[in-house]
Amino acid sequence: MINLQQAMQQLPLVAILRGITPSEVLDYAHVLVDLGYRVIEVPLNSPSPYESIKLLSEKYGDQVVIGAGTVVNKQQVDEVQQAGGRIIISPHADVEVIRYSKQQGLYSVPGFYTPTEGYAAIHAGADALKLFPAETAGPAGLKAMTTILPKIDILPVGGVSPDNMHTYMDAGASGFGLGSGLYKAGMSLSDFTDNATRYVEFYR
């Protein structure tokens, strides 16, 4: 079974499928897996998210790190794990959620925006950090963070496009979380495939 480090080495992109439904999730995931994506996040404010996570985990769990986003409490951590998810992604740096996720043997990628949040998340055991919202911090904000935080992978999320990824990489980004630039609820499979391909081409 692939681990998070291996997944990010293969392609350091987290595909965020906010709004995806269980009836369509496998079709969209098939596109991602074929293109080389190895981390897929289903935010918990999507329709029936645990069902989607279960379907993804059953079909792709060995080759992809499947998990949830917008996880804000320990009960949700338990439900994600019961559905087969292995990565807990949060919009904020909740030390309790981070520690609990690690106690359960899961990967933890909390959101942060300040040095205080970053240090707290790292000390709690976070596997990587999500700089969110990246569009307001910008590459300059990211660079400032990388100079003061202990070494850890930082993934900008929010406003990331194939056109600005290089500026974030130059500032120290280890990879990216791809949200509405990749997928929006109701998007056609064709448009989604085009978007997913453009992000992958940045690394080729």
C-alpha cells in the first residue's frame, strides 16, 4: 500500500473533489489515477462524503492515499477512518485533531496561515502543512514561512493555477492542493480531464 511520502514523490498534487457525489466519484478518480495523481481528498461538506471515501478506498486504496478534507473534530476523524480514509486534511491547525489523527495511525495535513499555527501543528505531529488561503498569503508569504518553520512539506491551497505554480515552487512549496481550479461540482468529465492534465503537465 502506497504511503504519503511515496505518493507525493510520484506527483506532489492533492486532488480536492469538493462537491463530488458517490455516483460519479469513481469516474473522476479514474481520470486522476490514470494521470498519475496519488492523493485524493473528498471534503466532508460534499454529498455523502463517507460513501465516496469508501468507494475510493475499496477501488484505489492500495495505489492512492484517500482521505477527507474539512475535518474539524475527532468524531469525523473516526468516520473517515471507518470509511477507509488514511489522510485527514483540515482547514485549520487544531492540535487536538492532529494528535488524534496520528494516534489513530492516519496522516494529518492541517491548514495554517501564521507561524504560530505552523509551529503548533508541527509540534502536534502534522505530516505536512496546508498553507490556506494561499492566494492571500502569496508566494512572498510562503517564502517567509519556509525561512522560520522547521523543515516540513508545505502545500499551498487556494488560487493555485498552472500559471502561478512556478512562483510558489520558487518560494519553497513542496506541492499543491488543487481545489476549484481542478474540480467544481457538476463539472463535465471532459473539462475535469483537461484541468487535471494541465496541472500534471507542470511536472513533465
